Amino acid sequence: MNEKETVREEETRANETLAPERYELFAPPAYHFDLERRNFLKVMGGGVGVFLLVRNPAVLGQGRESGQRRFGRPALPENVGAWLHIAPGGAVTVYTGKVEIGQNIRTSLAQQVAEELRVRLDSITMVMGDTALVPFDMGTFGSMTTPVMGPQLRRIASAARDTLLELAAARWKTAKGPLVAEEGMVRDPASGRRVAYGVLAEGQTLAKTVVAADPPLISPEKWTVAGKPVKKIGATPFVTGRHLYPSDIVRLDMVYGKVLRPPAYGATLASLDASAAKALAGVVVVQDADFVGVVAPKPEIAEKALAALKATWNPAPAQPSSKDLFDYLRKNAAPENAQEEDRFAHTVGSVETGLAAARQTFAQTYTVAYIAHAPLEPRAAVAEWQEGKLTVWTGTQRPFGVRDQLVETFHLPADSVHVLMPDMGSGYGGKHTGECAIEAARLAKGAGKPVKLIWTREEEFTWAYFRPAGVIDVRAGLGADGKLVAWEMINYNSGPSAVNTPYDIPNQTTGFHPTKYPLRQGSYRALAATANHFARESAMSELAHMAGADQLDFRLKHLSDARLKTVFESAAKRFSWPGKKSEPGQGFGIGGGIEKGGRVATCAEVSVNPKDGSVRVRRVVVAFECGAIVNPDGLNDQVAGAQMMGLGGALFEAIEFADGKILNPRFSQYRVPRFSDLPRIEVVLVNRADRPPAGAGETPICGLAPAVANAIFDATGIRLRSMPLAPHGVKQA
Amino acid sequence: MAIELNVNGRSYSVDTDPGTSLLTVLRDHLGLTGSKYGCGEGECGACTVLINGNSRRSCITPVGHVHRQKVTTIEGLERAGKLHPVQQAFLDADAYQCAYCTAGMIVTTVALLDSNPHPTDAQIAEFLGGNICRCGTYPRILAAVRLAERALAQGGAR
């Protein structure tokens, strides 16, 4: 890595630790977190357990901080967590607060433990996201599982392996040094004798504590279990329908809840007549200030009871609509957040000087609409109270965050709330919060019985949160040599992730202005990096066009980041860039960048129907590099899936709203990518076994939208600068 | 009112309003939670079941309409502990990420290959066009349908 790359890498890292959190939704901290794992050994019984006296800043960076303080370095608590257990008999159990939401980390983390511990993959059980059993974790977001939890579990497994070697050495009264750990056994090469881990664990109640957390790790270049393609482990229940998602959990005596929603954001309850609902058999109406809900023995009765509630509402305050959205954002930059703006401001040289010296100048504005995550499983929770203790099964990316929200809402001690997170029907950054869990718990408290609450699709579209809309201004100048001499990019509202440019430009300013915003907004796959890549990479192709240069050549001319260059060249090679047009309406585009330690480049081929302007993305080639690859199969799915999901935001997804109402809160009104939208997707994975693995759930989505916008321009000469680009096709003259 | 149902070869009598959705009856009366709720308007396919062999959206099917008809859910596809060839194909093709859409995809594919044993890619895309996979795993699902097609053509046991 050259010096320049090192600097950029550091900048990227800084951006990574800060940027993803800007719109992550957090509950305010309410109490001091108790880190002890009471009763843990009692639960585990005998065997070998591994704890970590954490001095690992990466893991501690996930300490629970919120608001402004989250950007500072918090005082690091000594977190004693229990991560791994080997039972007599050899079964290995791994505990992590990360959760499985379709990104396939149950498999990829198990692979890394198997590698380091030297056991068969199928001897490992991953216990995930159960707040009573796993060490504290801030949540599954920000592409942190692979770069942070992976190495963490590898360190733990390495320490466990070391402990087993010690136990074997003691058993045989020999030196530990020559002993070999393999296939779940310790072997003594001198005598050929072997002993299974499970036998070594027999009769032990040994808990090894790893201090400083720096045991030797197997280099990815030498991986034999990790680094290989492995299918989703434990997949059979998903094809038989037996896997229990959060919405499938059933408890004895359970009843079903429904929540009364206001007709618009900000409308408050004026009056309620619940008599007709209460008259229905088995129905309980629960009211707590503005919160009103019903429970019934069956969902269809709960629906009837909800419909029978006669509520009147105070009118909602005046609110902006999607029609005035971008004006609103630009006019409402929030000066009280000036400090935060400064944090993301980045200037080299002087943009004004650069523009003054430029031969050609460029100024454009790009916008992105609010879009919804629309995970196929809406928010769901089953809540059960027993003797003042609360247990909630719910779909969330932040089980501990939801637990904290429950603790705060119901004024309970932390150890009175237990949150479990069965592998859920995905999230994409959209399930960080615990609304549904809180509502289910409130209903259960009122009903005196366990309550299941599943949000309807309409509720999910309306009462969850959205990917922030944004306005992005770009100014640039081209010098006489056709190279950029000035670059300025300012994002309003959607966020600072990837607002910096990876291109070498002598005069540049990039920044982010928080604004007031009309809808509840939060995380989304890659967050603002989608918006910022869309703006920057669209502008780069516009500037290439202005300079009379090829889109790819123009980029490469401004790139010294070798890794980004590699993915651009890899994608271009597979795509046969610049491509040859063989029919009218065909066009090719490219886009890429750096985010969360990964490098992505996407080439897209579109076909715009000359008659009706409809756009079809025919082919997508995406090259992605995220360091050492842990599971090429899972990675392929994350990368290909991101293209498919990205197509929606690029072409047609947009939340429409007015007067505090979402106008398209259904799949019949809000179009998401379907089978008929599927292009030929080719994924080129660049493996860098010499580099630590980075996350892959988010970054691969970044290049798709600009590549499609650039391809539409190539096809039609029409430049589209608003995402979604063509919800109703491209209007051609 | 008591509705008589035949689900996965078993007879049930369910006490509910005939307007209750079949999906609610399957999930919350019969405990068959393999069929999923995704939209409640027949737009996402997660709730797909077979009614007399045809794929139908159980979330918009009033249970009264299937009185005494033959309903097959994802739980009813296995035979004697052996996965249906379509289930096996999804497993072999690793054709899911979060897998919440999988039951609906599998049931829809069973209906597709039953009516059209050798569909074109376009026919597959059309038949599965009502099934949303938000994770975007369509390429692998397509591969799974092809695997299933071959298995069934080679006389995969039903």
C-alpha cells in the first residue's frame, strides 16, 4: 500500500466509523449496562468456555453510546462476555449478538470459528441475538459483522484451541509445543495418539479468559474451511416451512394484538368509544394515553375489534409533501447542527481557485427520493410477561437496543427483559428499532396473556422509517488537459457516507448539511452512500462526456487507489467495455467507488424502448473487492442481491406522501424489483487474501444506480438526475 | 360457523367467519406457519398455497371459498420424510437469503412445473412474477427451478 492509499484508507476508516451511525436509530441511554453474564455457567454446565476480557477497541467501539457522545471515544468498560463453549462430547456453541437476517453470517462466522478451532463446520451451533445468552452487541449494521465480529470470534476460537492443547499436554504429561489441533482433536505427532476435544472438555468447568485478545490467527491465505464456498447451514427448515421466524412464534395461551393508528403523522387522539369493540367475545381494549390497541383470541377477531373502535382525531399539523420535498430540504438546512457539518467537511486546495482556472465548468443538482426497506417479513413481536419479567421474540437488527427500549419504556431492571431474535425475514437497515416489541409488550401487559403483534404491510410502510431523501449539489471544473481541477459536492439531508471523492482532484470540497426533514428516516443498506455515489458517479460521466472522454478512461485518469482501479478494470473487462451497440435504445454506463472498506464497480447495459420510453436493465457486471473472502457463495448472493435491490431505488421506488399520509403504502402501489426485472447479473469477486475481510452487505449496491443513469444517457442522450430515474419511463422528444 | 377443510391430506373443522382469510386459518387456527404474511393483498406471493393443485394467494382467499376443497401448503409437500423435488432443488441451489419468500416460491414452482414441465425463462419469470424476493435472490431461484425441472423430468418421486 503506498502512502497515498494509506491516507485514503485512514480517511475511509474514519468515515466508516462515523458515517454509518449518523442515521442509525438509537434509543437514548437510560441506565448503566450490566455486563455480567450471571448464571452463564449454570446454563452451560461443564465443558470448556472461553471468555474475553475485552481490550479490543473494535469490539468496544460497539459500546452503547448515543447522540453526540457516540462520536467521541467513550471510556472503555471491561466487558466480560462468554463467546464459545465446547461441551463434553465435542459440540461447539458460539455466542454472538449479531443476528442472521439473510446476509448468511450464521454460516460465514461458523466457518471462521471452524477454521481457527480446527473442528468440522457441522459441529458448530451459533447462538445469535439472544440477550440472555450472548455478549452485548450494539447491533447488526454498518457492515461490521465481517470486519469486527469475524476477527473477534477467530481470536476466541484461537484461544480455545490453545486451551485444548494445554489440556492435552497436561493429560499426556508432555510439552504443548509439538501437539497439533485438527479435526476436533489434539494429536501428538511423536506418538500418534489423539484425543477428541469433547473428551478433553469432559469433567472440566474451565473458563479461559483471554486478556488483550491477541492470540495468533490463521492467515486468510492459509484458510481451508473459511474462504471456501459453503451453502446456508441448517437450511432444510427453510424449504420445509418449519423454520420459525419472529412472526411464527407461538406461546401457550397467546392472543393476537392490533394497534389503532392515527390517520396522519402527528394527529392526536381526541376521543375514543371502545364499547363496541369491548362487546366482542374475548376482546380486551388497552389504552395508555394516546396508545390504543386491542387483543383477541384470533387475529380475525382482533381485526374486527380494531374496526369497531370509534376514534376521533385532532387534525395533524401542516406537513410538507413529496412534491415539495427537495425545496423543503434545501430551505431547511439546520444551523443547530453546524458542528456536525464541520465534522464531515473536507477541503483540499480551493474550489474557487480551481474553478477560476478551469476551461469548462459544471454545476448540477441530483436528488434522491425517500424509499422504504420493505422487508418481506414486516415487524413482528411476541411478548410475554411472567412475574414482572418480560420476554420478547422479535425481528430486529438490534436485540440489545430493543431490550434497552423495553427496559426504558416499562421502567424495568435490565435483567428483567429478555429479547430473542429468531432468524428473520430480513431488514436491510430497516429494523433497528423496537416499536412493535414495545406495542406487543404493552398489549400483553394489558391482556395478562402473551400477545403476538404483526404489523400489516401498510403499517410497515407507514410507521417504520425510510431511507433519507437528499439533495446533492455538484460543481466541478475541467482543465485544458481534460482533467478535473475542481470538485465540490454537498449533500443535504441524506447523509455523509461516501460523500468524499476517491478521485485525485487538486481542489476539492465535500460536505454534508443536516436539514429538517419531513419523514422519520434512518439506516438503509449503504445509507447515504447510495445517494452520494449516484451524484458523484453520474457527474463523473457527465464530465467525461464534457471532456470528450470515455466514462471509464476518464475515471482511471483520476484514480490512484489501486484497489478501486482493479475493480473498475475487472468489471470493464468482463463487460467488454465500452461495449458495442447492436440495437436502438441500447446504452452502457459505469459507476463505482469506495465504502466501508470495500471497492465496487458496476457496468450496466440498458435498453430504452423508443416507443414508450420504458427502461430495461439487461445486463449488470459488478466487480467487488472486500479483502479476504470468507464465503464466496454468500458474498456472491450479497453482491448480486444488492444489484437487484438497487434496481428498485434506481428506477422506480419512491415514497409518495402528503398531509402526513403515505400515499403508496402497499406493494400494489410501491413497486419493488420482481422476477421480470431480473437482468443478466455477473459478479466478479476480487479476492485479496492478503487483506483483512471487510463487510459486503452494503457497498455492492452503490454503483448500480449511477451505472444505470449513465447507461440511459448513453442510450438516449437524456440525463436523469433524480432517483428514481424512470418510474414512468424516459420521456423522449 | 364451522368450515371443513382438507389441508395436506388431513381434515379439519375450523370455527371462524367464512370471510376470514385462508392464511389466517392456516397460521393461527391450524398452526401451519410455513405460509407467510407479506402484504395481505395478493401482491407478494409469500402466502402461496395450492388449492386443488392450483397456486393461490391464501391471504386474499376467504376460507369460506375453500370449504371442502383440497389445500396443500409448504408443510404438505414432503412425502414419507423425503423432500419434494422442488424443495430439494431450492436446497441444492441455495436459492434464498433470508428465505422468508421461499415457501411461496417453492409452492408456486410446484404449480408451475405441474402445468408446464419445461417452461422458458420468460415463462418462469412470468409465473413467479407475483412472488417478491426482497433479497434479490432471483438468479438462484431461477437455477432452482431448472434443477427441479430436471429432477421432475427424470421421474423425481411425487
